[in-house]
Amino acid sequence: MADKKAVYFINELVKDKDGGYIPCIAVEGERGYYKTDWNWGNDIGLANQIADEKNACLGFTPKEAILIVLGTMRGV
């Protein structure tokens, strides 16, 4: 994973027992995603904002992050 790009995203179906959104990590070129053990709260807007902020710190725009996430659905 060292040379591959990885981004955070929120899958609306991935929640903890209390309904809090669990952030996921998509890795470029890998099919699927990894779930974290974090909880970014019950507000989907706030959870997405946190993901965008974390991705920005990694040097990714929201569009770049979405393209990486979409690529994991095809495994490219």
C-alpha cells in the first residue's frame, strides 16, 4: 500500500450499533474497501466533511477521492 493512493470515504450503509458512520478507506487499484474502527457521528454531512478534510490533508481534492473510490468498485 506504500505506493498506492488511499482516501477516506463514508459508505452510508456502514454504521456502528448506535448509527454512527464508520469511515472507510479505499486504496487505489484494490477492489473493495477497509473499515476503520472509528465513529464520525450520526450526521452524514459532518462525516463526509471530515472525510474531505482528511483527504485534503493527504493532498486529494474531493473529485480525486471520488475517482479512487469508484475505481475500487471495478478493481482498477
